[in-house]
Amino acid sequence: MIEKDRQEELRSRQRGINYASEIRRQICEKEQEKIAERNAFFDEGVRMEEEARLRHLRLEEAKRRKLNELNVLHPNLDYLPISHFWKELE
């Protein structure tokens, strides 16, 4: 009878150890998921900043190209009346 009680106590202890180990594993897994989510969020922010920077560069390049075209077509643009300028653009 004492042997049976001792074996039951050992099984109960082992179940407790297994349960605690499983809980620790789940906690570790959740922490890893949160870290991955934070990293993904950070990476998305970096990607969006890079897209905005490239978009800005493309706009600046287009603006520079258009101003150069205007300068070639109308080198003395400062002296043209505005109405004449808009008519030529149409």
C-alpha cells in the first residue's frame, strides 16, 4: 500500500513537472511570436519610409526634368507674359 501511494505521488509529481514545462514552453512561444510581430512592424515602417523616399526622389527628378524642358523651350521665361506662357503649354 505504501509502495502504491509512493508511485501515485511520483506520477502526480511528474504530471506537475510536465504541466509546468508545457506552460513554460507556451510562454516562450508567445514571447517569440510577439518579438516576430514587433520585428515585422518595424520592417514595415522601414519599407514605408523607403517607399516615401523613393517617391520623393521620383517627384524631384520629374520636377527637375520639367523645369529643364521649360528652360530649353523658353530660356527667358521670366520675361514672357503669363497668358502667353499658358497658351503655349496647351
